[in-house]
Amino acid sequence: MVGIMEIYQLLPKLNCKECGKPTCMAFASSLLSGESGIDDCPPIADSEYRDQLQHLRSLLAPVGNATETGLIIHDELCFGCGNCVVACPVNVANDPHGAAIGLAPSNEKVILVVENGVVVARNVGECRRFGENKILCDACIVTCPSKAIEFV
Ligand code: SF4
Ligand code: SF4
Ligand code: SF4
């Protein structure tokens, strides 16, 4: 998982505030959460930062694909074993006769399902990490044998 210092080191480190943040470190945090985009930093478009910009874009690409809960599924690592599907407490609670026992979902409130050999996330609003009352559920992460799931 990409870290805030890794992001910070690639920024111009001018603390010029043009991005609307008080410091480059604050902007790095904002990039990591998905609140800001790289293009919100005007100085980094300067040719002297070309290599840094390219590196930043590649580092942040997965963050751009994160859901509202910060969930990222790395398709290339997922082999569709379904561990996360049956471990997700929301799947278990909402669909005890379907996804929770490894069958096709029979309830529209399931979050994780395997489609075409790869897990996909639906209904992320049902995830225990979603919204103001979120809790740091990690059932899907810890049961994945290939580290295909992360939260940013
Ligand atoms: S605009 Fe770029 S260089 Fe200026 S403070 Fe923000 S991140 Fe730093
Ligand atoms: S964090 Fe918890 S509730 Fe959310 S998808 Fe993963 S296992 Fe399900
Ligand atoms: S546990 Fe990991 S490898 Fe298995 S389906 Fe879920 S994300 Fe894919």
C-alpha cells in the first residue's frame, strides 16, 4: 500500500498553498484519501517535475479506483476463491442462504460477490466501513490469501 511519505517525497515541496492545502504534506494526505487530484497542484506540471509526476500518477492509480469506503480490489491478484465473500459479516447477515455459504447471492444487499472469477464490490454503502458510524472491519482483508483487497 502506498504511504503518505512516499507521496510527499514526490511533490514539489514548495508549501505554496496553490492546491488549497496549507502544506505539501496536507496535500499528500488529501491525495491519498482521494479528496484531491494530482492536477490540483499547479507547480507539478512544470517540466522539472516530469518524472515525479509520472511516478505519482502510477502510485495513485489504484486510489482513483477506490470505492467510497476506500476499498480497492486488485483484480490481477484475485483468483476468485470466495473467502472474502463468505467472511464479510454483511454478506452473512443479509444473505445467509446465498453468498454467505458460497452460493449465488439471493439478496441485493450483499457487498462482495465473485463474478467471472474475480470478486467485485456492490452496495458499498452497506459496508461497515461506510459513513459516520463506520468501524474498522477487516474480515475481507484478513481472509484473502493473495492480498487482493485493501482499504486506503
Ligand atoms: S500546490 Fe503543490 S507545491 Fe504547492 S503546497 Fe500544494 S502540493 Fe505543495
Ligand atoms: S470491510 Fe467488512 S463489511 Fe466491508 S466489505 Fe469488508 S468484510 Fe464486508
Ligand atoms: S479472498 Fe481474495 S482472492 Fe479470494 S475472492 Fe476475495 S479478493 Fe479474491
